[in-house]
Amino acid sequence: MIDINDDHTYSLTVDSIKVEPIVGQHNFLMGFYKTLRYPPSARNNGVQGTVILEVFVDKNGIVEKTEIIQSLHKECDEASEKAFWENIQSGFHPLVINEEAKSFKFQLPVKFRLE
């Protein structure tokens, strides 16, 4: 599902449209989870759950910013953003709707679970 927002960006439900990093979904996710580190203080305190990053992408596929829209723990939030930025330098393929490139945003859930 694609919704237009008040700020003229599009919100995507990832199941309805494929928004893919230039490096490919698989390569991005492999790099992301390889880079993501469970902060020792969060692990030692039994913190687990989900951080949700909202990612804003311009019409050229360049990531403009991320925001934490669901926080878990300060260090988990920071680790999520760090892993994202380290693995998305090349950006995304542009979102094209009716032959026009559009800016978009999406949510990326990042799970922290103790084994």
C-alpha cells in the first residue's frame, strides 16, 4: 500500500511495492546484521525488543535522514542507526510512480533478542 503524506512523501507498506537498496535487499540485510552489535550494557541488563527506524529517501534514492520512532534503549537505538548508515551508502533505487520519481519513507524494525 502506498499513502501520500502531508509532507508530500510516500509511505510504503513493503509488501505492496518493492523498494530495494542499490546493493540489493539480501546484501543490505547481510551487511546490516553483520554490522549490528548488541550493546553490552543492554545485554547485561536484559534489554530486548524492537527499535523502529523511519527512513526518509529523496526522489533520487538518496537517504536523507533516519528517525527513531520506537525506542528500546539509547544504545540499541544508536546501534540500529549506525548499522543502517554503514550499509546504505549507495542508497535505493528510485521509487517511480506514473513515470515520475517520488520521495518516500519506510519503517525498518530492528530486533534485539537475547538467546
